[in-house]
Amino acid sequence: MKKSFKLPLIWKIITYSCWINLKLRWYTFWKNWHHVKFYYYNSSRHLLKTRKYHRRFRKAWHQVELWNQEKI
């Protein structure tokens, strides 16, 4: 009769710990990415760096300056 091959226990421990590590990394990445997506990308800090918003901001700022000149 043939003996079935059994994996050494240390292999099981190593693969399981690697799997847990991978899950943890994936979870933290997912969480951080959503934080960036919903909070940073919608923040004024990021929006000021985008061209579209910067153009709008410049245009509005120009109008404010004109309005201030009229007041003087």
C-alpha cells in the first residue's frame, strides 16, 4: 500500500500566515484608497491642483479683483 504524502505542518503555518498577511495588506490598501478617493480628491487642496478648477478659481479671483477696483 502507498502512503499518501502529507504536507509538513510548517508549510501549512507559513502559507496560512502569508495568506493572513496578504488579506491585511489588501484591506489596508482598499481602506486607504477609498479615503484618498472620497476625501482627498474632493478636497480643496487637490482641486486647486487640477486645471479645470484652477481655471475657474482664476476667473472668479479676477472678477473679485475687478469688483474691488470698482469699489475704490
